[in-house]
Amino acid sequence: MKAVCPKDPTHKKFVTVVTVTEDWVVDAQGNFLDVPDSSETEVVHKPDPGNTWTCAECGEQARVEW
């Protein structure tokens, strides 16, 4: 998989969605209070070629090639 900026192929940074988990401190009703200092995140879903990818340098929507 490779993302390509259609405006400028030398652009190499992109913004897309990933899914992560994060530890939270919550109250008895489940309302967010804080993130513990020892909080760890875990990637649940890595970047997907079916998501929208945006060039971080110019804002153009990127093409994702297989």
C-alpha cells in the first residue's frame, strides 16, 4: 500500500484514521475524568486504504495504491 499526493508526488506525509484504545479514569457513571499517567494505548486498526487519506503538506485528497 502506498499513498500518493496527486498535486505533488514529492509530498510524503498524510493524515488518515486509525483506531486505538486508551485507559481512562472515569466516575461511577462512566464520565471521563482523566487519563492515568501510566496509560497505554493499543492500535486496534491500522491505517486502511479504504479510509480518506489527506496530504498533510497541501491538503489534497491522496490516492492510495496497492
